[in-house]
Amino acid sequence: MFKKILIANRGEIAVRIIRACHEMGICAVAVYSEVDRASLHVRKADEAYPIGSAAASESYLNIAKILDVAERSGAEAIHPGYGFLSENAKFARACADAGVKFIGPTAAAMDAMGSKTKARQAMERAGVPFVPGTSRGLESRAQAEEVAADIGYPIMLKAAAGGGGKGMRLVNSAQELKSAFDSARSEAERAFGDSEVYIEKAIVNPRHIEMQVLADEHGHTVYLGERECSLQRRHQKVLEEAPSPIVDGDMRRRMGETAVRVAEAAGYTNAGTVEFLVDHQKNFYFLEMNTRLQVEHPVTELVTGIDLVHLQIRIAAGEPLAFSQQDVTIRGHAMECRIYAEDPDNNFFPSPGKITLLLAPSGPGIRRDSGMYEGWNVPMDYDPLLAKLIGYGSDREQAISRLRRALSEYFVGGIKTNISLFRRILRDPEFRATKIDAGFLDRLLKQKDNAQPDAREDPQAEEVAVIAAGMFAVLGPAAAGVGEKARDGATNGKTASNWKMAARGEALR
Ligand code: MV4
């Protein structure tokens, strides 16, 4: 087993990996940029090395600097986390050349899955069902028109090098195709330096369901069940759950066996995820393979009892999987909320700044993977994901009620977060009835939020809100309970002193 691992990442995922290292008796080495000097991953690691300025190209994306730290620290392996260099085949190759083990798949497997058209050709050979369309880049607009007419509208134009919805266009008619073709190509060129686009038939209001796989370096591949990831906003996942409410045992086995076939066709090792689109008849189609540990891996860990990061490290160290497919069982239900530093009342605008007060939930069935602490300054230079709040229960209802309870305990002061959005989602009748597809979140956001009466409709509401905010700033969240306590004779003394404290706080301003 490795004695020392370098974590080439930051934030909650770096903390997650450091924890796994410590559980396994491995020394954890952090790297950090100038704006991350005081970040949580630096504090939790055994050693930490500065690697450059805030710009990712100068730090977390800088292959030479990271390999230099690996050499200086004596780290035998590198865990890339997600994002940054995690799916960079050049980095995996550079690690191999430097004699450092990359904790993930081989560069060749990443290459095979990096281009969507290449991946579709491989799936065609492997007999895996994929969305109807072309498996080669389009050569001209005329060819695009011909193929689209053949498949039938609506169609999707997608960038071969794509991801995150960039270079993707939904096209409803031949007229629309003309401008969509040019704009998709130039967007792909700008985003990926590669203008190759291809056509897929558009699946109307699909679900996004993905299958976790794990493969050792001795030819054993298993699947660990699916995650339902249909709740997205602008191609950013917002909430994920396992198992999917629409997948039964038979469908899970068919999707799982397909995912294993995909992984084997790519010569895949370590942890990976096979993404599927699922239509209303529950037909599933291969979409792409993610060659990394994913943000939402905890929901799979909770329902399988398997620690994915431990196993990634064991696999990279050359150990064979100690269990087989029959040993994997799904028990209970898990759901993850991605807590972002963004303002849901202002078009999800990013909200960096200092965290002045942090009240973090815990309790039965709650897991919190977080990269923040009270007093920390959230930098504006990176992805705004602050933490993940994950609820577990014996069934979906219990997971939801535990999450709702935990969300009501969660308070992050000083910056805006999307915590209130999750309170809304989790009480929504459609969500509770599992009616979640690609369009759910947009529908919810168009509705009026009934729990937040509009101040403009009630002339007194704004004044009351200002007074409440002032009290809250002085007293902290204890102020929120004042009304409750006033009705309860036993705590009246304490309530009275809270009011006194508020008055004193005001006098000191
Ligand atoms: C699609 C699609 C419909 N038809 N492909 C791909 C990237 C991912 N972020 C969303 N993608 C989609 N690809 C075809 N052929 C619809 C989406 C899609 C989506 C899918 C599932 C859940 C939410 C979604 C939100 C927007 C777009």
C-alpha cells in the first residue's frame, strides 16, 4: 500500500480524499493556490505545498508544478479528485512517465472515452444501445440537413469534445438547423479547440440516470447501482439520489450489465460512471462515460456500504476487488443536495465572501462533505460548490424527512447560498411523487415561491423583514425562536433576556 498520496485538488473533494488517506494510515499531501492558503484541505492535510497564483492554469491545472511537488514530497500516487486534471489523459501519461501512480483509469481508457464520437463508435462495436444518430463528425451543413431529415426532428447537435452542455443545441426544424449548426461549431471551437459536432435524436424530457462501475487491474468489473441525476440547472446537477425511483431490480441488472460492457470495451480500470438517457418508456441509451470519481459518489456509498475512495486507492495499489457482483446489494435510499455559494433570488449569481457564521447540521442519517468553515473567505476563482448535504433513510420518504430537518438546521451567514432552493424542492408535491425529469427544475423556478410572500404585496412585510434581520444579526439564530418561546411559560425568562440583549446590541451600534 502507498505510504503517501498527493491530492491534486481543493475544497470538499480534497477533504474527502484526505479523510480516506487517514483512515487507511496514508500520509496526505495537499497543494494550494495563493487564494487557498487558509482553505480547509490545507489545514487537514499532513503536508501542504503552494503551487502558484489563483488562476487554475498556474496552479491546479499546472502539470509540471504538481509533479514537482510529488517528487519533493515523496508521494507515490496522485488522486486528482473531480474537475481540474481528473480527466486529462496527458496528465495521466505524465504521471506514469514520472513513476507516480495516477489514481484513476489509464490514459488510453480516457482517450477512448474523451471523444463522444469515438465512444459511440466503440459502443456500436460492443453492441451497447446508444441514442440514434451519427457516430462521426458532420462535414457540412448540407450533410447535417440530410442526416436530420433522415432521423426526424427534433434533433440534438452535440460537440464531440463536449461536456456540460457546451456546443449543444436542440433543433426543432430544418430552418433552425442552419444557424444552429454554425453556432454549435463555433461554440465547440471556442470551448474545446475542436469544432467537431454530430447529431443525436432528441429524447423529449428524458431522465439522466448513471451507473457506477468499479474495475480492478486484474480483469474484474462490477456495477454498484444507479444514481438519478435528472435535477439539473443549465447542465449543472443540483440534487442526486440513489436508487432511482423508476429503476427496478430487472432494469438495474440490465443497465448494470450494459455499463460493465461499456467499461470492458474501453479497457477501463478504477472508478467510473456510465451515463444513460432514459425515455418515458424506460428505454435507456448510452450517453457518455465519466472517467473520474464524481461529485455525487456519496449517495452510492450510502446505499451500497462501499467506500469508493478506499477502493480507488486499493485498486491503484494493484489489489484485486475483494468482492463480486453478487455481494453488492442496494439498501435504503440516499439523496444529495449540492450547496453552492450562489443567490437563488438573484438568478443564481455567484456569492463569494467571508463566512461570518456557520451552523452545520448532523444527526441520524445525515452526511456532510464540506470544504468550508466559519471565518473562511470563499474565493471567487473556482467552482462555487461549498458542501454536499446527504440524507440517508430506510426509504425515500425517510431520506427526505431527515434532509428537510437537516436543511432547517443549516445556516451559512455572510454569503448567499442555495440552501433555500432545497427546502423548496423537498416540499414540492411533484418531487415527492418522483415526477422528476429534465424539465422539473425549470418548472419549479417559474412558479411563485409560496413560502416567501412577496414584500411588494404586503406593505408591512418589508419593515418586518428589516427588523427581523437586524435582530438576527445581533442575536444570531436564537432570535428566530423567540415567537415559539414566548408562548412557552417555562422559557419566558430566557426570552425576556434575549430582548434585553437585542436592545443592548442596538444601543451599541
Ligand atoms: C440530450 C437530451 C435529449 N436528447 N441528448 C446532455 C448533457 C447533459 N447535461 C444534458 N444532456 C441532454 N442530452 C439527447 N439526445 C437532453 C439533455 C438534457 C437533460 C437530460 C437529462 C436531465 C436533464 C437535462 C437537462 C438538459 C438537457
